[in-house]
Amino acid sequence: MLEFIDFIIKATIYSAVLAFLILLPNLVLNVLMGLNESRFKCMQCGNCCRLKIIHLTKEDVVRLEKAGYADFTEMKGGEVTFRRVNGRCLFNKDDNCSVYEHRARVCREFPFFTIYGIPYCRIMSYCPAQDELRKNLKWIP
């Protein structure tokens, strides 16, 4: 019985190490892209506005209300989000953000964030600006 438990423990460790090694190249790419956030130029294609549920902070709501906007929120899973119209953010007009200067924090930072103080870029297949950044960083495959 002890041999079986030993086998299970070793198999679990080997599986975890293998999974880490498989994910490592993507993790490195995400960090390298995150370190180059200043070179990222949003193309305002509107893809993220169509494909993401955009969660709002209290500060986002206050900023938009001060700018004169109203009736733009809804609740999704206990979170305040931008109201969606025809599957996209209410403020997405002709694939452009109609409140760009007042947009939510998550929209300002997308697709970048920080994990334990490390800059990180979440790779999104629908973001042409990421593709452009990746091309401009010639040392990234």
C-alpha cells in the first residue's frame, strides 16, 4: 500500500513539473510583453468591448456620472458591469469607445495587469495591437 501512495505522490509531482514546463514559454512571453506596456498602442478595434464583460469600480461609475453619463450599469454575478446592447458594451459605437477619455480602469489597463508586482500581459487572440507589439519586439517569437 505504501508503494502505491509513493507512486501517486511522485506521479503528482511529475505532472505538476511537466505542466509548469509546458506553460513556462507562455508565462515568459506574457511577462516580456508586460514589460513593454509603454510600447503598446491600442488600435481601438473594439474587439475587447464585444468579447469581454467589463467590470466597473466605484471610481469608474463616479467618473462617468460626473462626465454626465447615466443608466450605463447592470449587475452580472454580483458585480457592476457596463450595460450591454446587442452583445457589446453600451459605449461601443461603430467599434470605437464613445467614452474613451472617461473609460473604466480595466479598459485603460487592458490587456495589462500586475501579478505580485510583476508586469503581465494577458495574450488575447482577438487583439491586433498585441500582434503589432509582438512584431515590433523582434526578439519575441
